[in-house]
Amino acid sequence: MIGVQLAELLDAPLPGVDEALDLVAGFDDALVHGFARLGEDRAMALSALAGALAATPLGVRAGEAAEKIIAGSATDEHLTPLAGGRTALFGAVHDALLTRLDTALGRTRVAWEESPSTTAPSADNLLSGCRSWLNELAITGWRGVGHDLVSAADQTIEALLAVPDLRRQAVLLDGLAAELRASSPVGTMDRLPARRWADLWTRALLLSRPGGGHSGSEPSGSVSGRLLILGVDVHEHGTAVQIQVHGILESAGTPPRLVRASVAAPKVDTIVGPALWRLPHRYPVLLGALAEQRSLDITDMPLLDSGDLVWHDDRAGAGEPADPFATARVLLAGALAPAVPPLDRHPVRISEPVLVEGYTTATEGGAVTLDLGGHTLAVDVDRLPTCGPLTPELVAASTACLGLIRWDGGWTLQPLAVQATVKRKPVTAHNGDWALGPTDPKVVKAEAKAGDAVAVLRERAGRLLRR
């Protein structure tokens, strides 16, 4: 449970965080305008980034790379050390923030141990093609990106998608290209998502190094036991939806541990709201456990070192009813947290389940905050999914909240479930309550009136395939 002690720790400044983020911002600004057009200020920003890494194993290579780029020689050999340095700075900020959070929660975390890859070496010619395109992006800068430069990646992406071992790199590169294509010509945009694009570019460049795509992405073994669900986070995109379940795994011979299980499905942008739950229909056991608030008995489920279960619905069975709030009150404080893979050490990827009680709420202009003994915690109501019963009004009326603590320039709480009093009656609502269909009569009526878009699209797709 979050209390005053945690609120005080979260409010206190962390030395060095702002300085590290300023160094990253300087690098990102250089990417906006391109390394072929470095002015004095942006050249100084690259030198400052390299200087901050001087005492690290990257120090010598980063210094040499900055000098070469400033002199007009920007190859992937020079870009990679600076991309690694940017990632290392974000990793340091991530570690400082997560250590403070773990301390405040009294949470124990497994240390990361690099394991050798069991995957055969990938075709370097395809990865070289990735690096070549990313190099062109860096030299040109986001402001110079147009349709021709974006299209230059199409052949490489198509070839990557055909190789299962390179699917991770392919999807990332495809996503970056899609965002750039949708924004082209980028030079006409008033504001650019500079940090997001720099994050994607940096990650893609590091993953395109030989052997760079497997750290933390391979199962370290399989687990069996009882999975107690805490809540579900719904990630919605125009072309895909991901259901990410947070829970606690009880397994014989090991302490309870925090785990995640994610399943995804393709979609079109017209499928929104409760209809999203019809898309991951291949996972009825998982969806049933969310809707009915049941535990799951899992057998030989692959587990990544990152704490992510590789979900196989046929290896899970519905267990006894399990109230997520009761699970959190009994087990969450002592659950062992997973290690964080190196490339995932980024502040915006912090997503830690917590139970918050004993607060009062305040609303202003649609924003909701929790008052924890004089310390406030912002609630990220913009992350509430449209496919569940949680609303900003229900969160504002709540007295207990199961959610995810996140950081994006400051700490926020993303609700997954709340307990509230509405019209003098106790109400409990979870994001996954409608996983088997909405239970609110008004929503059911509205859906019936609008029709089943998923069924219509499936019928049309089937008709096309039969031709």
C-alpha cells in the first residue's frame, strides 16, 4: 500500500536526473536537424554527451565518434557508440528512479544476469541494410525526411519480416517507417515527437548490431503454479491491440513473484470500445479469468528473464475466484520483482503495480490527483481504456486503487481497478470486467444498436478468401 513515506520519497528530487535528460535532449535536437548540418550548439551537445561518458567503458569510443561526426564523417560505426551512450544515460535515470521506487515500496528485485543467446547468428547483410537506412535518417535529420527516404526502407523491412529471428527488429523498423511516412514531409510539421523518434531510432540501431536482438527476449525456462491477476493494461493502436495482464505467480519452491502476460491481435481503426475484446478471441481462458476475476493454474508456461510469460492459452486453466484487491493486500508487498533487460531500462517503461489506499481525491479541469497525507500523486486518466468500465468520474469517487506507477517527467498512477462509493453503494470496477462482453446495460444497448463491427469484418474477409 502506498503511504506518506512513499509520497515523500517520490516528491524528493534525484541528483543528476535533470542533467542526464538535458544531455539526451541535446542529442535528440541534433537528430532533428541532421548530423550533416551540425551548428556550433549541436556540435557542443554531442561533445557534452561524449564527455559525460568519459569514465565509462564507452568513453573512448564515444569521444572518437563525436569528433568524427562533428568533422562530417557520420557512419554507423560512429553513430552506434553515441546511441549506446544515449541508452546508457536513460538507463542510469531509469535505475535511479526504480531504485527509489523499490525502496519506498520495500520491494526486492532480481538482478539482471546476461545469458548467452541460443539463437543462430542472423544474416548480417539484412542488419547492415537496417543500419544503412538509420544512418541516412541521422545524416538527413527528421526535418529532411520525405516519402523517398521512408520508402528506401521498404525492401529491407520486407526481407526482415521473412526471417523469424529478425522479427523483433523488423516490427520496430516498420513502426518507425510508418510514423515517418504518415508525417511526411516532416519539414512541414509544427512540432515533432523528437524524443519518441529518437528512442525508436536508437533502439533500432542497437538491435541491428549482430546478436543485438536477443537480450531478454528468449525464455529462460518454464514455470508452473497459480497466477493471481492484479489487473490488465490495454494498449490500443490504430492497427493492433495488446492486452497486458499484471499478476503474481505462486510456484512451488520459489517466493511469489511479479509477472506479466501479454497477448495481441491486429485491428482496424474503426474497432474501438468494448468491441476490442472480441479481437483476442484465441485466448478464452485468459479473457474468462479477467472477466470473472479468477486465478489461473498454469503448466509449463515459458518465462522470460524480464518477468514476461510467453502466453499459451492451452497451458492455463481457470482456478478459484480471486479478488485482485485481496491479492494485493496479502501478497503484493512481498512479491519478488523481475530484472529489467538492458534495452528496456528507460524511464517511460517503468510500470510497477501498486495498491493505493487511504487517500482523498481532487479534480480540476478534468485532471484527477490523489492527496496522500499532504503529498499529491497525479492520476493518468488519459490511459483509461475505452473497453472497460473505469471512468475519470469513478476514479475521482474512489477510496482504493490498484494501478501502475509510471514516470514521464514526473510520477503518475495509471488505474487498473478501483473501489468506490457511488450513490452510497460500494462499487468495484476493473479494466477487464468486460473481457467477455460489457455488463453495463447502457453499453450493451448502444452496442446492439451500432452492430457488431468485428463480425461484419470477419464475414467480409471470409467472403474475399472464398473467391
